Amino acid sequence: MKSNPLLIDLILQSTGAMAVAQTSPIQTLWSGYGEIVRVNLVHDRATSGQPATVILKHVSPPFSQGVSGGQRGLGGSSHPRGWNTCGSHDRKLLSYEVESTWYREFSARCDDACRVPHCYAARSLDGQWAFVLEDLDAAGFASRRSSLDREGVFVGLKWLAHFHAVFLHDSLAGLWPMGTYWHLATRRDEWHAMEPGALKDAAEAIDAKLNACRFLTAVHGDAKVANFCFTGDGTRAAAVDFQYVGTGCGMKDVAYFLSSCLSESECERGESDYLDCYFQALRQSLLSTGKEVDVEALELEWRAMYPFAWADFTRFLLGWCPGHHKLNRYSRRITADVLKTCG
């Protein structure tokens, strides 16, 4: 990155810095599509209030190479589950364009209750993308978690509730027409890979049920615990990675978030408390936004959609990775209950 003049110019122009002092790699992007680095900046000493560091998310997709078995191979792409197909590649490219739109046109609407990094710049550069973002570690959100205790789950659910309240019923032009990275319309390869069965047969009906909700909002689309950054005391959170943000029922985020940070027994025991926490926070956030919403009808509809959201994600996992640890007794029980209503 340090030798790329386009990236350096973008960072300096968007932050007002004089020079890049140092870069430190944080991680590579999924399937080798780029990297995330921390950039230390040099400022004029007379200037104050400018960031000492920023995060650069640089998306550099692999090139397409030929056709194999009816699917375009991707040079340099190494998908962890082997899904490096033409469809997968095209979906990722669109996801970064969506993320660019999110940061340019929507992210500034998020306040401290659904904190996201400030975006200094989001640009498309010669078939690549570059995002210059606030360093959340420097902003006090330096803690990362792989699992959460009860209070930690409440913090994440409150973030989601406020996020959903902010964007409820809003126009989301330029984002995914239906959000989440596992949405059926964008995951036909995985659907075809499923073993024949009731869930595969009911996939369209479950998807249609979720899409037909009267109350729709912006869903984060990949709201796993790994995409949340916490304060040291764990009382506040900020979220990153908005490639799959788009329209949807809020329960998609809630079910996926819980699946990412709790065991099956914890989901089973805590389901009622976690949903109560979410909907209480949603009510409070809707009051604070001043939106006129039939909250009783919203909660009634979305509570009924919670098992459908689990079944929808279970459908994806059964095609993508049928041995995945999230295909546990809890998710299978909920899915079985949903299938009884689709019969």
C-alpha cells in the first residue's frame, strides 16, 4: 500500500495530513480480495483535531481467468469454503460498490447509539475500492470479542435496535434491495448444493415471507460479533463491514447476531430475554427518532419472523457448509417448527 500513489493521495487529501509515516497490516479481506491496514499520519504541528491514525480498507479483486466446468475461475482467489465461482465473484464486486454507497450516503445518519466509523473517503479506483475510515481503536472501541456474556449480548442487541429504528421505512436506494449476505436470490449455487428435502422446497416461501413484511428497515447484513468493536468495559459497541447492508426485516440481524456469539444452549435458555431486550430498545429508539410507527404491530410482526429468519439462515448453511457448527439442535428445532407452517 505504501508504494501506491493513488492510495496515498486519497488518504492525505481526505484527512489533511502531510505524509504517511507508517502502515501496519490488520487483516486480509475474505477470499483474498484485499487488505485492511492501520495508517499512521504526519500532520502540520499547527493543525489540531486531525486523526493520528486511520484505517484503510483496500479492495483489490482477483482477475477472472477462463472457464472451468461452466463457471469462471478466479486467479488468486482462495475461498475458505471453495465457493470461488463466477457468481461469488460478481456478488463480492457488487457488495463493495454497495459498501461505498453506504459510507458516502448513509453512514453519517448513525449516531452514538449505533456507532459506525467516520468515513473520510470511499472511492472506486481503476476497478478497485478504497475506504479511508476512522480508527475505532483510537476512538475507544479497541476490544474485540468472539463470544459474549449476557450483558454483552444486550449491548449488541441495543445497537441493532437503534440501527433498525433509524432506517425504518426509509428509502435505501443504492444498497441491496434485500440485505444479508445469505439472501436466497444471491445464493442460488448454495441452494442447488442442498440435499433434497423440506427446507430446500420451502426456501422460496420462507424468503417471500420475510420480504413481504409490512415493516422493513436497513439490516446490517453481516451482524456477527466479529464485526462489532467494543469499549474496554464492554458497555458500548460500534459496527464495521457494511458490504451486505440493505432492506430487510430486523430479525435477520438479530438471529444472525445471536448465532454468532452464543451456544445453542445459551440461545435456547435466553431467547425470550434477548428478544425482550431488543424490542424494548427498539421502542425507545423509535421514540427518540420521532418516527410515527405502530410499534405494537411492528413487534407482533417481527416476533413472528424471528424463527423464519433462523430458518432462512439455516437454509444457507445447509448448502454452503452442511457440517457447520451453527447447524445445531436449536436452529434445527426452530426450522422444523417453521416448516410445519409451510406445509
